Amino acid sequence: MQVVETDVAVIGAGGAGLRAAIAVAETAPDLDVAVVSKVLPMRSHTVAAEGGAAGVIRGEDSLDAHFDDTVSGGDWLCDQDAVELFVEDAPKQLTRLEHWGCPWSRTPEGGVNTRPFGGMKIERTWFAADKSGFHILHTLFQTSLKYPSIKRFDEFFSAELLVDEGRVAGVVAIEVRTGEIWCFKAKSVIIASGGAGKVYPFTTNGAIKTGDGMAMAYRAGVPLKDMEFVQYHPTGLPGTGILLTEGCRGEGGYLTNKHGYRYLQDYGLGPPEPSPRKKAMELGPRDRLSQAFWHEMQKGNTIDTPYGEAINLDLRHLGEDKINERLPFVRDLATSYMRADPVHVPVPVRPVVHYMMGGIHTDIDARTSIEGLFAAGECAAVSINGANRLGSNSLTELLVFGDRAGKHAAQFAREAAPADNAARIDAQAEDCARKIENIYAREERKESTAELRRTMADAMEEGCGIYRDEGRIRSTCETLADLRHRLPGTALKDKSKVFNTDLLSILELENMLEVAESLAHSAYARSESRGSHQRLDHTGRDDDTFLKHSMAHYRGDQAPEIGYLDVVITKSPPGERLYGGAADAKAQKVEAAE
Amino acid sequence: MTVQNRQIEVLRYDPERDETPRFETFTVPCKEEWVVLDALTYIKDELDPSLTFRWSCHMAVCGSCGMQVDNKPTLSCKAFVRDYGEKIRVEPLANFPIERDLVISQDDFMEKLQRGRPWIIPEQKREVEDGPYVQTPMQLDDIKEHTMCINCLLCYAACPVYALERDFVGPAALTLMYRYNADSRDAGWDERREVFAGHGGVWECSFVGACSDVCPKHVEPATAIQKGKMDSAVDYFTRFLMPGGGK
Ligand SMILES: Cc1cc2nc3c(=O)[nH]c(=O)nc-3n(C[C@H](O)[C@H](O)[C@H](O)COP(=O)(O)OP(=O)(O)OC[C@H]3O[C@@H](n4cnc5c(N)ncnc54)[C@H](O)[C@@H]3O)c2cc1C
Ligand code: FES
């Protein structure tokens, strides 16, 4: 076993992990940072984000407005202290990124341009054409190269955290190229391992989004928070799940059903207007739009495609020039993968699993309940996203909380008293190495990893989809328990040490099953409807019982235990979520009363 | 949804077992809209879990899945099987050491990327309070296409110079250096000069243009390198031929 001693270990080299590493390097250049990532940094899924990152910059905008949009968008399940801090730091973080070279799209005068996004009242989404995540990730990665204290361990798969008496001591990882086990001994550890969309069959998430970091923290005793809140993005390409960014609608795209009708006006989002109006129609929040699709499907108004039901995203009226300038990637993706050039024809789209609002429970300094262990990015739930994330808040979240995680982890590494537990930590690392050897040693291949993965994903879609009910969630829970039980029946067909992806798929499946189980059980226990969690058997929001975060606690082979934690409310008492004309009417009423 | 059987002929190599690479052919029922990557994941899930390749995004933006498909450097997630014959040959990217099957070593590229100092080196430190730089759309246009590189390495696999000259910094890394040199916010030319224009730099390029031909993102490395040669010539002229080094 190879041993690396470092001050701070970061698991993940996506937007959050790189931002955290840079924060350590900047605030504490004397500390060593080891960035451990299962893929090269620029392969991380932040690269796929298209639309942009939210931060108040325009004169007519305000931090309060960003706060209000985020909190009502999250159906009041956001922690408001975290949101206050987030909106305040957002423009600063985006400015830093500009200084580091991010090629943000510009206004004619040379300022940073912004575009409208769903659920946001004012244009505050900074964008780099429709490759915002790509540019953010590459800017962070390239910037990270200038700090000598950041050492990267690319293509190292983290398998387990090392934790002793409530304090983190490092992480065990497999060097993918050689199969060798490495033990990273660290004073503090930051998990920035991204989301877990791959627990579903149809998702915008890349192959690597298997919830590894969530599962590692969960097994180590940190609760997973609000896991039942899963965002379906309304506009994915049928078949592949490739995303067409919300920027399409920000630029003025329409959603129409099979009659060519802009059906969103029937779901409290109207009235329809020819050009985009913020927080109305196509620029409503994602949960509402995905739910409206489901209802249209029930009414038989959707379009039948070889890959299931769809509706149309119509961009034709924007014209070729605007599409080429603002949405070139979308045009390329739709034309290649769907054979539908949006300049000439509407593109069929359907809701697709996109983002996990839930994740590793942290406080506003990215701390978890284990000393020295921090988490940031999509794997974490601070929570600024509550029951439904607003598009373009996530990229900003990576920066704001990645930075905080880095600073606090550095501080912890500097101040923490040395722990006297080397022997116990070594034993834990040996255990982990043995677990992997045992997988190699399994002879009989009773179960196929691919088959178990498919069964899991289908069960998740069936029981924990856009609309849920008790019976179907229960049956998903049963399937997941059964799959966990069958997992040891898998074995390796590939016994090589070199780049063994057969082994990694078993480890990833184990992680996914645990994350899926926390999700399904949290969904089962929440007998109300809020944001993205919609129960057909409990259709109303129930603030008396459920204005609370769900906390899933790991219990080994058994189902998780679900507890609750109060939501932090600082200034916005729970209210009604109104969009479109209804919101205007309410605002007028308030104004008149004043 | 039509399904058609295709023969996928894949290069296999496991350094623990094989002395030399070999080919193995799989019959794969390909759906009409599949890409080559889908055929490979089918093989891995249904036929042989030991087949080894990199992929993640499946939308041509993470740069993981570059391979030689029918002898041409290609992103396998954007190579539609319908555009190929009944038999498709898939090999690891040319010009790189093979780690296993379709996985190549990216170490050389990563080292060169870093050597090029691909980050903004500002004239003067700028604080957050100073706000964003002013950069006009025209200034952005100067670099825009060259910022689009996804580091997929297809250009290295296509480059006849890199094939022979390992010291050549190569299309993607040089383009990235050009992109920073040409950025209105940057003043780092002097720090990058030696790597950019010295041994292994832009002057090694013989302007065949194969890099731009295979680039899936229209980054135009060949153009960036040509523009870089011009900048380097001007730099040389001002430093050595102008009185006072152009200062
Ligand atoms: C298609 C798409 C479009 C999006 N568009 C937008 C948008 O326009 N605006 C917005 O705000 N948000 C958007 N999002 C959401 C946002 O992009 C993501 O939430 C965010 O990028 C996640 O970043 P991250 O750093 O947390 O994780 P990632 O970028 O996913 O990185 C995770 C890192 O962890 C590493 N890792 C994981 N497991 C392990 C392990 N076991 N061992 C070692 N390393 C590991 C990976 O290698 C990787 O480096 C989009 C998401 C998708 C999928
Ligand atoms: S899988 Fe990401 S580029 Fe092909």
C-alpha cells in the first residue's frame, strides 16, 4: 500500500473540488493539498453545464430579489442563512472567475452579459454562450495549475473514508492505472464528488455520477439530507437524455404540445406572451414544468416518439443568427443526436433526471458532523436548493461553498491537534484493501452488475419519479433491499489489476444502491407534496409536519433511519409559490394595500 | 427503431496478459441512432465486462472518449454507427502509449499543458472590488474559437509532427497558450515565450492542418499556431532588431 501524507485531501476535481483546492492554496500556501479524482479534472461533469451561473450584477437587480427567488423556488425548504450568504458572495465569486480568464459572454460595451433563467425574476445568469460549465471547469482547472501546493492524483478512485472517534483521518483510493491501493492520510478531507443521477435510467448526468462521495460519508455516519428531492429538467432529448439548456427558453423558446399549443398556460404559469417574461410560462421553475408535462401526458396531449412521450421545444422564431450566437451547442446536439435542426424544426424533448437537491448534510461552512470532514458542490446539501433548485444556482454554489470548504478545511488542518491513532487508521485502510481483494477472489458470478444496475434504475423511475405514491415507493424500497442483498453475488470477469473498470462498476453500484435507498426511504416518509417531491396520495404542502429537512442515517444492511431537522428561516416565512399572472396580481394587491 | 447487427472489431491489450495487442470482434445489435460508444457499452454490459475504455458525458464535451474509428481519430460518443459500414474497427488513439485496450496514457499531454502556463498572468493584480475587466465582444472574438478545446487529444493522434517528434508541445497545448497570449486580460507572453516559440514550440509545426480537420469543436489549432508564429516573429523583431528592444 502506498501512503501519502497531506494536509488537506479533496475528493473530486469538478467545479467544487477545484475551487476548494484553489482556496486552500491561496489562503494557506504552506499546506499540501492532494486532489484525488476518478477522472481527469476536465472530464468532471461540471463540463456538461450549458446555461450559466447566477449572481446579481445588474443595477435593477438586488440581493433580496435573488434571495426571494431562490427561497420560493425551493418551496421554503432552503436554509435562509445559507441563501443570504450565497447571494451575497455569488457576484464576487463570478468576478474572480472572470479575473481568472473565464470567457463570459459580453455586452456591446464590454461588461459581463446576463440571460434570463427559469424562476428568476431578473436576468442574472452569467453565461459563456451555451458552454458555461465547460468554460468554468477549464478556467478553474487551468488556474489550479499555477499553485505548486496542489498535487493531483488523477484517475484515483476513492473507496472509503478513514474515520476514527468522530474525526476524519484520510481516504483510501485505488490507483486505476495499476490497481494499487493508496492511503491518503490527511488532517482534513473535502468531499466534492458531485451528484448521483445515475441511480435513474434516464438522466443528463454522465457515467461518473454515481454518488460515491455521498455513500462514503453516509457509511461513515454523516446523514444524507433531503434526498427525496430530485430535479427533473423539462427539456432532455428522448433516448439519450442529453440536455438542451434552459437557456433555450431564456432566449425565448416555446414549449408546445402535439396540437402546437403552449400548454403551460393551463398550469398557473400564463398568460402566454410572444417574448419571454420572467417567472412565467416557459420561464417557470423546473419542478412545475416537469409536472405539467406529466399532466399533458395523462391527457394524451404529448407526442409519441420511439423513445417515449415528448413535447416540442420550438426555437424557430429566434432565427438562425441568434441560435448560432447564443445556442450553438444546442443546435449541434439537437441536429446530431435527434436529427432535428432547431433553426428549421421543433425539437422533441421530455423531462429527464438532472440534479440532486439533497446530499451530505453540512452547515454553512461546509462542515459535516465528522470533525475535519467537509463537503461542497452537488454532493452536499447546505441547503440553498431546498425542494427545487433554480437553474444556474448550482454552478455558483460550487464556487461559493467550494471556496468556503477550502478555507475552513485549511483552517482545521492548521489548528487541529495531532491525533494519536495511527495503528487504528492503518488497520482501517487494510480492511478496505482486503474488501477489494475479496471482490477479486469471488469465484462464481451469480449476478450481472449491469443487470442489477438496470433493475435499480428502473425501480427508481417507477417509484421515485415525477409523481409518487406510497405503494410504488414501498415497492421500490423492497426492490432496493433485495438488490443490496444480491450485490455480493456479483464477481469480476476481469481479474486484471490494470484499469479494471469491472471492479469500479461493482463499487459504484454499491454506492448507488445505498444512495438510492436513502432517497426512496426519505420519499416514503415525507407524506406531503413540496417542490420536486410530489405525492399523488398527499397532494398538499404540510408545513406543520414537514417544514423540515429529512435526514437519512445509515444502518448497515438495514434500511436507513429517517429523522428530521428544522429549516432555518431568517426573514421569509413560508408563503404561496406564485408564477405568471397570478404572481403579478398578488404583487399589485400588496402594492395597493401599502 | 431499426436494429442492425454490426461487427465491432476492437483492439485488445492487457499488459498483464498480452505481449502484443490483438483484435477481437463482437457482433452487436446496433440501434439506428446509436453511436460507437453505445456499441462499446453494449459489449461491456452484455458480452465482455473486461473491455476497457474511457467515457463519461456522452455529449461530446468531456473529451474522454477519443479513439481511432476506422483509422480516424474520433469522439466515439459522436460517431454514429449509421455513418459506418457493417464492420467498424475501433482502436486506441494513435501516437500515444496504450495502457489497456482503448485507454491511452495522457501523461505527456498533461505535462505539456502545465508547462504552457495556461492561466491569466495579469499586468497588475486585480481585486474583486475592481469588478470584471472590460472585454469587448470583438476582443472576445479574437480568442473565442480557441477557448473551445475539450482536451480530447484527437489532434495529437492526427498530427504528423507529434508522431515523429515527442518534444513537440502539440496542437492543443499550443492553442491554449495562444488563447491566453491573445486574451485582452493577459500579459504573460514573456513567461510563455520559451515553451511557445522555443524548441518544441510553434515553429516545429509544418502546417499540415490535420489537427483542425479532426477537431470536433472547431478550435482551429492550425490557425492558432500560424497566428502564434506571426506573433513570435513580431516579438523577435521588436526585441532584437528595434533599437532599445522595442521598449
Ligand atoms: C447537463 C447538465 C447541465 C447543467 N447545467 C447547469 C447550468 O447551466 N447551471 C447550473 O448552475 N448548473 C447546471 N448543472 C448542474 C451543475 O453543473 C452540477 O451540479 C455541478 O457541475 C456539479 O459539480 P461538482 O463539482 O459538485 O461535481 P462534478 O463536476 O460532477 O465533479 C465530481 C468530481 O468528483 C470526482 N469523483 C466522484 N466520485 C469519485 C470517487 N469515488 N473517487 C474519486 N473522485 C471521484 C469526479 O472524478 C469529479 O472530478 C447542469 C448539470 C448537468 C448534468
Ligand atoms: S463521452 Fe464525453 S466526449 Fe465522449
